[in-house]
Amino acid sequence: MTLAVPPTVPDPSVRSAVARLRQEFPELGSGPIVLVVRTCREELRGSPDGALPELVERLARQRLRVSLD
């Protein structure tokens, strides 16, 4: 998995996904969650804006679950 460079402009789809995933995966801490969410957001950059919040969160959740296995 390639990790993305953090964006310079805040992205609401990233903020909302990070907030929810921090609650779901408290054992991981903020750093890894933020990195995975930002990477997922970058990979989904061609997706429709309206779908981004759900897509980013779903992809990040799946990757975080796999990382815990």
C-alpha cells in the first residue's frame, strides 16, 4: 500500500471519517487512522464528491480491520 502525502486543504470527508474511525478503533491511535484515511481519500480522488464521505470511510475501515488481523 502506498501512503499519500497529507493534503494542504482540509477535506470534510477525511475529517468525518477520522472522527468516526477513532471511536471504532481507539487501540490504533490517531496517527495511523489519519494516515489510512488520507491515503484512501487520495486513491478515491476521481469519485463523485457526494459519494466520497461514505467511500472513504468504508475503504479506510476495511484497511484498518485488515491491519488488526
